Amino acid sequence: MTATTIRSLTLMFAASVGIHGQDFRSATWGMTKVQVMAKEGNPEINDPNRIVYEASLLGLKTALSFFFVDGKLAKGQYALMEKYNDPNLYLINAEKWITPLRERYGEPKTDFRWLNKAYEGDRTRYGLAVSMGHLRILNTWETERTTIQQIIGEQNSAVAVGLVYSSKAIPPK
């Protein structure tokens, strides 16, 4: 990948996660669903405490969710919707999301949570370990208003990759 391509992808990512004054994409914590929908458009799913869109993040298909507590935006999330036969591809693509976050917020606090250490010494099998529920990886960044976590783990016998932005001022219920 050329330096120009990396810069372009980073700029696209920066715009999509709203690092220019917003907390998540074009939204700020505490906005109502109506305010978020005015910026994002009509959602695919509109539940009382959640709205969901189809979105692309750095070329990867995602479910984009906004979560509300007492009618106020409290959390935003990208969930990777791509499906791969090779579980290591989830980790490779998860790294695409980390690079621009590192550039903006610095190195994350990384936590490898091993539930079964059978593959701990073999990084080439981390994808397999995640798919089997043996490993969960958390990368966390903190800002004044937001906790950002990339979560890689097993869900329903498949690898799940999510990028979660949570308000520090509006606690979840």
C-alpha cells in the first residue's frame, strides 16, 4: 500500500468516526434519536433505544449502531459484517481500524484475555483461538469525553469484531 493510499484511507476513516469535534461520526453525546437521524438519514432498524444503519468503514461492511439511554445518545458502534473462512482475516482487518486510531489517540491499552492458553505462544493461531472462544482482545483509548474500544472475540461460534465509542457522562443502564 502506498503512502498516498494510507493517507487517503486515514482521512476517510477520520471523517467517518467524527474526530473533528463530534464524539461519534457526526453526533455528540446526549443528542436525541431525531437529531442523530437528521444527520445520518433513515435507519435500517429503529428500536426504542437503538438505531442501526448499514455502513462501510475503511472498505469493510459494518452494522453502524447508535444506542440511547433516557433518550440521549450514549454509545455508538461499528460491528464488522464481513464473513471469512480464515479466522486470521478478522484480525488482519481489525488492524485496519486500529491504525488511524493510533495516529489520532496514540497507542491503545491492549488486553489479551486468554480463557484457554493452548495457542498463546503462536500468534499465527490467534484467529483460531478467538474463533474457539479461547482469546478475547481489547484495544482501548480514552479521551476526555469518550472511551473507545475495539473488541475482538467469539460470538455464536463466530469471530466478532466491533469498534465501540461510549460516553463517559451517560452511563449505560
